[in-house]
Amino acid sequence: MSSDSRDLLGIDPPELIFPFELKKQISCSLHLTNKTDEYVAFKVKTTSPKKYCVRPNNGIVAPRSTSDVLVTMQAQREAPPDMQCKDKFLVQSAIVKQDLSPQDITGDVFTKQSGNVVDEVKLRVVYTTPQPTSANGGSEEGLGSLSDQEATKGPRESETITSEVCIYLALISKLKVEKNSAIQQNIKLQEELDLLRRQMGSQHGGFSLVFVLAIAILGILLGFLVKR
């Protein structure tokens, strides 16, 4: 692969916007779009890793496909001066081989020395003030029912629910990674099985015991992966 840099992922929105509220966790989503016909690995970094929860913080986007990343800011006890945030995010991307698994994504993947086509996009963090509410308890854009539900929850309950959502999303991401890994292993085993069949077909002296045992073992493994 060429080491030249080019635009690999479309990132929406172009900056992370959080409607800032004290003592409340706030989430923002990033929509990553693979603009190429190749498999693209990504990794999300931040200058304040203890302040933000990123799920997933790395992964692989298939050609012409999309992937969502949830960024959650932990509850803050005080606001920055003039609501100006100096935190930054960096989205690294690189064209990789199809058989690369998310567990194998390291920092070396995103260096030009690796020979991969790489790209980096910097995102700034923007704090906004929450939408004002009307006299009947709803926002000016007709979100009264949602505001009423939030008003019945205390700060601790709200933070607990947000944390559970973050854990749930992390579990979904892990299950997707395991599923993709199983599918890739299934494909590899199927290719090896086809190769053995072709080799046996080219022999005129019949099937050897080794080939028969190999096919039986591969069949069992394929059945196990499919059940997963």
C-alpha cells in the first residue's frame, strides 16, 4: 500500500458539541463513513482521557459502510471560564487488510512507516447552553414530555442510567467484534476445506486417512462457529 495520506473517513459532526450542565453526564455521537472501497481501521484519541468515555474507541469500517462512536463526558463539578473548552479529539484512520481484527489494531497501524495509507482528523470540543424551557416545563421546541421525565430524576439516578447505557454499548461493541472474528475464522476454514477437497480430487489412488480426518475436524470446527 502507498504511504500517501488521503481522506478516508467522513466524520459527522465536524466537532463534538455538548449541551453543558453541571453534575450531569452528557453524550455526543460521531458518525464515521468509509468513503473508500477498502477496509479502514480507526482509533479515537483525546487530550483528556479521564474526562471522556469513548465506545468503541477503535474498530474497522467495511468499504462504503458506516460506524457510530459514542462519546460521553463525565459529570463536571464546575464550568470552564467563558464556557470555552480546550479539549481536543483525534480520529486516526488507515487502510488495512480485510483479515485484520479489531484486537490487532495498535498505534503502529496509523504510522506512515507501516506502509499503510493513513489519515488524521482533529476535532475540537464545543460547550453550548441547554435549550431554555417554557412555563409548562417543556422546551421551546416541544420536548415537554422528555423534560418532565428528566425532572423527576435526581442527579445520582441520571448519572447511573447514563453509565449503564455506556456499559451496554460497550458490550454490544464487544459482541460485534467477536461475531466478526468468528465469521472471518469460518471463511478461512472453508477455504482450507475447499483446498483439501481439490487436492484429494487430483489424486487417483483414493482418499488417505489423513485427509479424511482433516475434513472431519474442519467440519466440526465450522459447525461450532456457525452455532456461535
